[in-house]
Amino acid sequence: MIFGGIDLTPYLLVTKVTRPIVPKVRLDETEVPGMDGTHVRATGLEPVEIAVDCNIVGGSLDEVAEARAVLASALSGGEKALVLDDAPERYMLARYRGGAEQGRNAHMPNLTLGFYCADPAAYGQRRSEQVSASQRAVAAGGNYRAYPTVTCKPPAGSSWTITNVSTGRFVRVEASFTGAQTVVLDMRAERCTVNGADWPVTVASDFFSLDGVQQIKTSGGTATLEWEERWL
């Protein structure tokens, strides 16, 4: 197990990891006139809680005490990347809840560490694709939608647009482009910058995610999309 970039394997022997197969879906119920019951729609995923059963590794009381000191330092603080042995190529953003108590065994005491993941999907391989005015199929990877960061130097003109042809969503930026400016779109944060300064997008724009294989194109120039796979 790795938490916050610190490998805890020398100090912990993990015996069991308990977490949901898939996160719970957050549901919203709406009363519909003339309909018995309610209309139910999914509005996202609920946070995930992970329980890690383990033993502190130590051949003596002094070694156990030393391991506890290391663990206390590593587990403290805020949200960090959590990598578990059953999925070493992925990580989740987790916060250690604290409060775990060790068992009575003096040399390899057992304990259960609880982690809270407000973001229920794990992150995987980093990906990058380039798209241009000729639409191109982009594979998101993973099994859950991912939000890319888009970087482009638009050609000379009064606007520049990137479109997810598969969904019809697009983001359009209006400016006096000369071919020298750099536009960066953060699809997750729904933020646009031009040469590092915040810049508005048009009212009709709709920041989009990547899900499965989708066709993407620009109105001109080559854009680089960068993201990390998402996994449930």
C-alpha cells in the first residue's frame, strides 16, 4: 500500500481490503403531474469508503513503536493518492479518517485503516492525443468519463472552437487571434485561459468530458488533449 507517495509495505501487512464493487449512484426524485410515483434520475456518484485490514510489521516492541511513528506521520494530513496492492496501476484520492486502534498482539498488532474518497473514481494511465480540423476518434480508456486539459495555438481569426462531434458539445473562444496565442481549456474546472490569463467562453459553450471512443475536432489548428484514465 502506498499513501501520499510513501510505500507503507515495510510497516504494514495488508490482509483485507473492503470497498464497494461500484460506487452508489446519487439519485434525484422529481414529482411529475399525472404520473404515479416519481421520476428518478442519476445525478452523479456518491463518495466511497475503503477499509484496509492490516497488521503492523514488527519483531519487537521497539520495531512496532517505530512503525507506529512512521504510520502516524504518513497517514496525517489531507487528501492524498492511495495505491492498493489489488490495483497497483491506479490510485484514488483519499483522506485517512483516523481513529484506528491496534489489537493486543504485541509484535504484529492488527488494525483497520479507514479511508474516505470524495472522488469515487480511480485515476489510471496518463493519456495524450492530438486533434485538428479533421475529426479524429479519441479513446478515453478506463470505464468512466475523464475530463481533459486542451492546449492549442489557434490560427489567425476571431474565434476558435473545439467540438465533441459524438455528443454535439463544444467550447468556443472569441478573441483576436494572430496565431501566436495559446489557449488552454480545463474541462473539469470549466476554465479557459489565453496566454495564461482567464478568458471567457461563449454563452453556448458546454465543457465536455471524454467517455468511451468519441469523435473530436477543432475549427483550426492542432490541439493537444491530456487526461488520466478513470476507473470505477
